Amino acid sequence: QQQLVESGGGSVQAGGSLRLSCAASGTIFRLNTMAWHRQAPGKQRELVASITSWGLPNVVDSVKGRFTISRDNAKNTGFLQMTSLKPEDTAVYYCYCGGVWGQGTQVTVSS
């Protein structure tokens, strides 16, 4: 059974950094694009960043220059490095790969 497990969330002050990890089991990870989404209270889930199976990254404009997506196919793990965090980055962050969602990890940024 395919499974994704996020970790690394937490509470930080504005300007701080966090690194999220997404550990994948099964065979989905190496063959598929991986993405990070987030959902803030009262808002729809939105795409934050994605990276192809061969490592081509893409991030949305709202986090460009602050967030970096990467992956380690040998370890079946993806990452989202978040710097210069803002209160508006507060959300539950979800990993998505090959039709599978992780359970989410909370990121809270205080001003």
C-alpha cells in the first residue's frame, strides 16, 4: 500500500525557517512528480511547489525565492525548505505523489 508521511512542521516566528519532509513507501515516489500543497483555515487547498521525477522544480509566485522543493529518490523522500516565513504561510501542508495524499503537517507562523 502506497503511503506518504509528512514531518517537520511546527510553530515559528515570522522570518524563521522550517524544513518539511515527505517519506514515501511503495513504488510511487521515484516514478512520479511530487508536490506540496497547503490549506489555510477557511481556504481551499492550493499548490505550493512541485518537482518532477527527474528533479525539475517549480514553485508558485507567492513563495518564490523563499521556498525550495527537492527530492532524494534513493531515499524515497521529498523536502520543502521554507525560509523567510510569513504569517500568511500558516496552513496545513500536504505532500502529494502518484494519486496519494499524506496526512498533513501543521505550520504556524506568528508575527
